[in-house]
Amino acid sequence: MKFKITILLTLVLAVSSVAQAEWVKLPTRNFANLKDIFFQNSETGWIAGTDGTLLRTDDGGKTWLPLQKFTNDSILQIYFTDPATGWMLCERSIYSRGKNPTSYLRKTIDGGVHWDKVEFEDADRERVTRILFDRNGLGLAFGEGGIFYRLQEDGKTWKKSRAAIHFLLLDGAYTTGATGAIVGAGGTIVFTQDGGLTWEEATILHETDTRINSVFFTSAKQGWAVGTNGAIFTANGGGRLWRLVPQNETLATLNNVYFTSARDGYAAGNDGTILHTTDAGAHWYLEKTRVTHNLNKIIFNGPVGFAIGFGGTILGKGPGFDTPNGAKPEISPRIGE
């Protein structure tokens, strides 16, 4: 009996320790606005940001080292479809782009050693905000004014198409099946049930003009989206119907949402905000970050979480990122964007 009680107590303490783990600010000498983070596997990951910032880790995120710059343009997104093939979404500086289009891509076929420039076909000044790939590697890019580009069979050409959407589109996600959703300004949510061939306007039960910044699916049916004024939306029918989830923890703009399981989820946003739910979104509570910079992206790589944002901010949580007793992560000064 004592043996069983000891095991139970140990498990309870272990779970409690994980639940109470705090976010720790990782030391960096970078002050860029970090936009995206992506892990190819448990060890290798990338962080991209403004001014051509590109960081890489080969130890699961414990250390992040800057790579040699090959551009001063902003890198908004980095994504690998397989270990060798990767894409960057880049944005030219308004001060140096001249007559060139605002957005372009870079592609690697050697795991990130070399990145070749790829232009969108018939591109103009419309800003592309996101690239999205399904499980078969089929690519879609979208952004201002409902602009759409589709990756062609040659694996390099992106052809323009128009949708009946005129709002700024900001993020998208697919389920494990053919269902997906794209979100944006003006309370925009569109969904697909055929792998992105066609998109229809979704229904939100509460009238809203919320700028919806991020969307994530935990299953073929369950979706989550976040936006301005601390808004959190959920869908349990595959993206067709969404409702607002009440939470009283913050009115800060939420920029990204990520779930590690059907019940355990996070939302990151402005002013160092991170919300956490452990009961499938029924309740959300604030977690301590001790930073005040805006956070743009939050993900988990196995048991380890990362949140990145303005001012070179990289936060880590989980095994290997425990705050030493009596130690406090450095509080970054607020820098105007």
C-alpha cells in the first residue's frame, strides 16, 4: 500500500510541476521582430523575422544561433514540406523595393543550405501574408484583398487567382483530412471541405468585426481561432459554424493559437500575453511570462514550448527551461514598434 501511495504522490507532483512550469526568456543578442518558428524534427528548428533575421537550433531549442544574412527583407514565415524542401515568405522593404512586388518567396531543396528567390506570377503591390500546405504538399498563398496564389505541379510556379473575399486574410490551417479554414480581418472565416479547391464563408454565431489572426485544428471537427480584444472562437463541426468562447483574463490582441492535445491549448498575443487552457477551452488563464513585448507565435516541440515576438523575444517552457530557485528572467524594456 505504501508503495502504491508513493507512486501516486510522485505522479501528482510530476503533473503539478509541469502545470506550474513558467516561461523563461532565452538569452539572445537579437532585437528583430521574430515572426515565425518551425521545427523540422525534435532537434532542428528555425526562427525567422524582420531585417532578414534567421536563427537555427540543432539541440531542440536550447540554443539558437544566427545564420549569415542573405537579405535585409523581412522573413514572415518559414515552412518545410519535407527534410530537404522548404519555403520562406518574404516581404520587401517599402524603402528599397522600387517597382518590385511587395511579396516574394525563397525555396530550398537542400535542407536550408541555399535559398533561391521565387516570384509570385503577375504579382503586384498586394501583400501576401501566409503560405499554407496540405498533407500532400499542395501550396496556397493568400493575403490582402482576398488575393490567392496556387502552387503549380512544377513545384515552383505560383499562379494568381481571385476569391470573392475582399478582406485581409491572415492565417489558415488544415485538419488531417480535407477540411480547412482561413481567417482574417472583418471577422472573416472561410472554410473548405475539398482540400482547398473551393472556399465558402463560415458562420459566426456572434456578429463581429474582430480581426481574426490565427486558426488551429485539433481534429477534423474541432477548430480554434483568436483575434483582437482577447477574442477566442471555436468550431466543432469542421469549420462551418463558429461561436465566441467567453474569457475574462485579458483584452489583449491574441496573435496565435496552438493546441498540444484536444484539451491542452495556448494563445499568445500582445504585451507578453499567454493564455492556457487544460479543459478544452472551457476555462482560460494567464501564464506568467515576465515580458511586455508582443508575442507573434507559440508552438510546442514535443514537451517543450516556445513563444517568439518583438525585440528578439524567445520564451521557452518545459524540460530544460526550468527557472532556477530565486532567479528571475530578465524583463525586457518596452520598445515602440
